[in-house]
Amino acid sequence: MSKKKTGMVLILIACIIVTIASCTKTDTVLIDNTQVITTTVSFSKDIEPILTKSCALSGCHSGTQAPNLSAAAAFNSLSTGGYVNTGTPKSSSVYLWLTGKKAVTMPAGSANNPSNINALMLAWITQGAKNN
């Protein structure tokens, strides 16, 4: 009887090892569920207030960490700092950070960023990233 139990345990262990070894993750599929915004997005009215409220905080992007997203510096920091690519907006660094495709989703510590900033930022970049 002891040999039967030992045999069953060994078979069970072998099954567990095979099961664990066969479970691998090879690809992460990111689903783009960003809403499409077709109205004109204003940097000063739509983007800058969200950046000021959610990003330009002490210890974040208020001048201590690049890019400086404080109200006075946000546009210049984004447009001249290489964070915006109007040719391929979805490859813009700022958009990749916001969506979590480049690093941790920004703003850090937020499950979802506020006021649909992903769609607004993408629309603003697609519309030419103007200082309007």
C-alpha cells in the first residue's frame, strides 16, 4: 500500500511540474480604448489645467523632474523637450507615459488619469500641438 501512495504522489508531482512548466506568458496585448476627440483641443483651456492639477505637484513635474509641467513652463517643456511627436502622435513620449506604455501610468498612483487626459493629449498632439 505504501508503494501505491508513493507512486500516486510522484505522478501528482510530475503533473504539477508539467502544468507549471507549460504555463508561460509570451505576449502582452494592449487594447487601445482611447476615445476619439474630434473637437479642437485647446492647450490653455483643456490640457494645461489638468497638467497643473495632476502633474505639476510638489515632488513631481513642478520643476524638479522633467518635464516641467507647471502652468508657466508646460507648453515649452513638452513642445521643445522632445515629448511630442506630431508626425506620429501615438508615439509621443508624453502620450506613452500617460497610457502606461512607456512606464508606470501617469499620474503616478492614479488608477486612471483624470478627465480623460489620454484622449485630450492625443487629440492635441494630432491637431499639431499648438499653443492655443
